[in-house]
Amino acid sequence: MKIARFGNGQVGVVVGDDLVDVTDAAGVDPAEWPPVGPNRLIADFDQRREAIEAAVATGARIPLAEARLLTPVPWPNKVIAYPVNYHDHGREMQAGYRADVQGFFLKPPSSLSGPEDAVELPALPNREVHHESELAIVIGKGGRDIARENWAEHVFGYACLLDMVVRGREERVFRKAYDTFCPVGPWITTADEVDDPTQLEMRLWVGDELRQHANTRDLVLDIPGMVAMASTVMTLHPGDIIATGTPAGVGPVVDGDVIRIAIDQLGEMSVPVRQGTRGNTEVFANAYTPDIIKQR
Ligand code: MN
């Protein structure tokens, strides 16, 4: 099932080029604050699945092109992100470590934005903001100390994710925390509809230029390992998001760019980039240009 959030917080299931509104069957109140309906839906999905499928069969269809899609889980307990999790990206960044021996960092849930929301570039003269193309894992059943071999029981689904970042040597979280620095979408594809998450082609373009192209088989710390490692430290909750890391080809975006990310079986999203006027801080007073070694 492809589960989207749209409009004012309604929930829809994607059927071909249409969206069917299943908000009531999903048990989601779009006006609820904080907007944790999607978390509850994920937690209770097995019990609600039949009602949702019935709603899909009879519900009114809206052309997808007419719906404004929103970030699928706007209020997760946490967004976990694995740095340097493809060897070619490690080489281009000249990083002496990989995610399997480095662990994860967190992105604030407030950085999440939707597939149709613009990335707002902070006003930082002399700094580059880079795209990172990533597979997102959405946690279903929560838990602590999840064994590698049990990873699949805890994964609800997958989506495309952009881990936007101000390049520099300051705190990684600080550089990745701006509002709109974590677009997720276009929807969640439930795990049962993904043949093999370890064999997904992922591509990212800026305009017409293909900048990143990789396959999830090249992840250093694999999906079972990421679930196990995160849950060794923290209790995972339904709706938690894991950003799995980016391959080589990261680079700057500027005002007017459109970032397109596509992952096999999960869909694609085209995210516009706008230069904002906010966000300058003394932390980024010094100029920094990343020394990226292009990978073949
Ligand atoms: Mn990343």
C-alpha cells in the first residue's frame, strides 16, 4: 500500500494516478495537534488494514496531480541518520570512518518537509548547502534491542528522503537542522510492496543533471544493521524515520534549482529550492568550501 498525507493532513492511498481519501478509516483527525495521527495509524495498521482496504474500494478518487502531498509522518519521535554509509561517499568526503563504526546522529523532526514543499536555503554567504539522496526507513512496531534477524518485523515501509546540509566542520546536527532540510515523500510504500529493499536503485538529479546514482546493495551498514544498532541505544517507536546515508555525488544547490529523487518501487519527488533571508548565525561566519573528490 502507498500511504500519502495530503491537503490539510488527510490520509490517502495511492491507486494508479489517483489518491483515495481514507482519513476516517485510518483513524486520523487532520486537525489534531500535535499531528500524531500517522504514528497511531502505523502502530495500529494491522487492525485498521481491512477498513482501509474497504475505503480504498469505495472511496472518492482525487487525481494525484490535484492533491498537495505533505510529509508522511510529521511528528516522529525521532529521525535517525547514518553518516558515511556508502564507501564512495566516504571517499569523496575523505572521511576516515564509516557508519558501521561511527554510529548515527539525529535530525530534528521540525526539519521535516513534504515532497511539494520548497527547501529554504538559509542566508549564509560563503557556505554551500548540499543535497544528500537517501532511502528512508519508517519504523512500524517499536522496540529495544532488536536483533538483526528480526529487523523486518519492525519496518513499516520506505520512502525517498533528502538529507540537506550546510557544509562545514561545525556540529553536524547544527548544519543539518534547518527547517525544510529533511524532505520525505512522495508517500510511504509499505514493506510488503517492496520486493527487496537491499536492491533498490536510487537516483538524484538537480535540474537535468544526474548527480547521484547508487543501489542500496552498496550500503556499508545494511538495513538490518541500522535497525539493530539504533535499537541498541534507543527504543524505536512507530513512525520513527531512519535516513540510511547518501552515496557519492553530493553537491550544492541554489535558488531556483529543482532536486528530483527517485527510488525503485517507492516513487519520486521533485523538490524546489528557494533562497531564504533567515538563518544566518555567527557559527557560519567563516567561509568554508568542501574539498570533494569526484568519484568515477
Ligand atoms: Mn546523510
